[in-house]
Amino acid sequence: MGAFVKVVDFLLLLVFLVVAVAVPLLGAQTCLPASYFPEALINFKEWYRHEYGDYLFSEKPNFFVGTVWLELFFQWPLALLNIYAILRGKPWFNTSCLIYGVSITSSMVPVLSELILSGKASDELLMLYAPFLGVGVVAMLRGFVPHSAKSGSGVGKRTAFGRKKRV
């Protein structure tokens, strides 16, 4: 099972890296003024919007803007913490991964519901958003896997022989 957990951690690391870059550079354009972003990023977002027909970025419904604020202030910092936790083998990764998974899953449900029920979304657009629901479920499940003592750094752990004598 250890190898499987390493593969899952690697896949989650890739997702967290994408989130760490995409949320502040692309997603934030939904709720922040365009003057905050370079022209190249604005053009890239416009290309994406036209290429995939992402009407959520065009119409900016209130629930979607709220979801982006959630990403900026909660999920993005958690993604950064999870990157650090994976790379450093921190024991609290399970907890932060579980929190991230619950947050991303609960925020993707209304987005996917809108995309599916509105009938406006293309299959390509659904294929872009749907994997994030799966990532949330995987992150939640990863949060329930016990942390291996072997992967920790060992900081703060001393054997009886390593203690200093008090005089």
C-alpha cells in the first residue's frame, strides 16, 4: 500500500502545483480588476474562455465569483501548505489534505450542477471541471490514510540514549 500512497501523493502534488499557479493568475481575474494582471494573462484567459466556451468566466454568476473567492482565500493557501507537507513529509498532511478535499468537493458540486443542468456547457468544458471533483474525493480519502512514521523527519524524537544528563 505504501507505493500506492506515494503515487497518490505525487498526483496530488501535481494538482496542488497547478492550483498554486492557476488560481492567483487565472481564477483571480474573475473577481479582481483587470488592471492587476499583465496583458498576457488577460489574453490567455480570453483565449481559454473562447476556446472552451466557459460561460462562467464571461457571465460571472454570483455563486461562481464566491467560489473563486473561496479558492483564493482558503483552497489556494491549503494547496501551498499541502505542497510543503508532501515535500517535507509532514505528519499534518493528512489533516490539511482532508480539509482541502472536503472544500474542493463541496465547491465543485454547485459548479458542476450549473454546467450540467444549464445545458450551456460543452463536453470539453465538463471534462475540464469534472476531474476536480475526483481530486477532492481522492484528497479526502488520502486524508484518512494513516501517516507513516518512516516518512517523518524525526525532528523532536529522541531515544533514551540521546538525552542530556542533568547535573
